[in-house]
Amino acid sequence: MTQPQTQPNEAQARLWNARAGQTWVEQQAMLDRLFLPFEQALLEAVQAAGAHEVLDVGCGTGATTLAVARSLQGRGRCTGLDLSVPMIEAARRRASAAGLDNSRFIAADAQRHAFEPGLFDAMISRFGVMFFDDPAAAFANLRRAMRPDAGLTLIAWRGPEDNPFMTTAERAAAPLLPELPPRDPAAPGQFAFADAERVRAILAAAGWGDIDLAPLDVACTLSLADLDVYAARMGPVALLLPDLEPQRRDAVAAAVRRAFDVHVSDGAARFTAACWRIQARNPS
């Protein structure tokens, strides 16, 4: 019997168009506060490149897209793309409320979207490019959308061993939640770009040149109120909590929240986000 064919990135599309995507929409303000330093780093990269037509890949609810569009008013445009319809709808609402008519948003999969060839002169991403089934194919498709000599600047997580805050919930929940699947470092997900040599190989196979990866370590802070929300709502453990029976759910949630206390000092949660700043260029 012939098995039905799956579409590229089908699992990620299901994930981000359901509970995970809706959670990011609901927690947009908290996440924007947390990731503001990365937004600034990407904005500086766009300004340094003198770009006027910018693509923001995996834009989520649009914080970086809108920041770039704001900086380009009267001089250019920023396009945000994400496969999460709920997040793109939220981004469009934010753009409308801000009056940023030089921003636009596309709900699509960057791996197979039919971009206008050679449209963009810069590409950016804040934690949005680690989720492709076939990342070399995705970056080849994205390169066709770029003008000759256009550059990309991406921010992606290094490994879990460098980011203990990001795996706190999973480690705390593991004894109580054996059904939680272990992370596969080769699979699409948060740490899929942890291996620098793998990232270089992906970009080279897709035709990009002048590839450079540099460590980017950023001090991040969450208020205690935001930490409570983060512990309860974000990450793979939080995705499973609503489906647990109440007593078990409460036990897991309590264990997770206690585990984050190790990161608390002076009335806030503090941690270092260990990332890569990835840069490359579309050859002329």
C-alpha cells in the first residue's frame, strides 16, 4: 500500500499553526522584551548594509520586521515571512496599528515559497531559520530571492550545553514526564544550527559565499512576572501541560517553576543567550 506523501516542513507547519503559534501570539509582549537586544543587532546589520528591500525570515509576530520598516520609512520596505498563520495575522495587526505601510507579511514556507527573483538586497532572521526539513533547499530558494551581492545576517542558538536556561524546564520535568521526547540535534528545532560546520556546509551547498559564524553572547533578563509566564507557557514541556490530568499537570508545573529559581538574582531572572551571528553573501 502506498504511503501518503508528506509536504516539506509539514510537522513544523502543524506545530506553529496550532498551540505553539497561538502561545507566541499571546506572549508577544513578553517575548519582544526578552529578545529586544537581538532586534537591535539585526537593525544595525541592515543599516550597515545600506539595504532598502529587506526580507525577515521566520518573522513570527513581526517585531524585527517592524523595527526595520520603521528605520526605512521613506527609503525602503521590510517583508516578514513565516509559516505560522496566527503569528502573521498578529504581525499584520501590529503593522496596521503602527501605521507602517512599508512593511508587509507573507504566510508561507520559505523552503518552497515562489519569491520574486532578485527582489531583496538583505535578509535577516531572529531565531527563525532552524526549522527546515531540508535547510540547504530552503537557503537555495532564499538565495534566488536575493540580488547579487546581497547579504544575510542570521541569529541562531548555539547548543543546549551553552544555553542551560533554555532546557531548564525539560530537565526538571523529565522524572515526571517520561513521554517528553528527547531533543534530536539533527532535527528541525531550536538547536538545529548549533554545529557551526554543519551551518557552513548548508549555506555553501545552497550557493552562498563569504560565510562567517561568530559567537554572540547576550545578557537577557526576565522580570519575575515574566518568568512565571515563561515557565508555564513556553517550550516543549508547556506544550504538553494542557493535555495532562490536573494533579500531574500541577506537579510538573511546580517542579519546572522551582527549577528556574537558580537563574534568579536581584529580583529578576538573568541568563546568557549563547548564539551564533551568521553572515553570508549571494555571489555576484
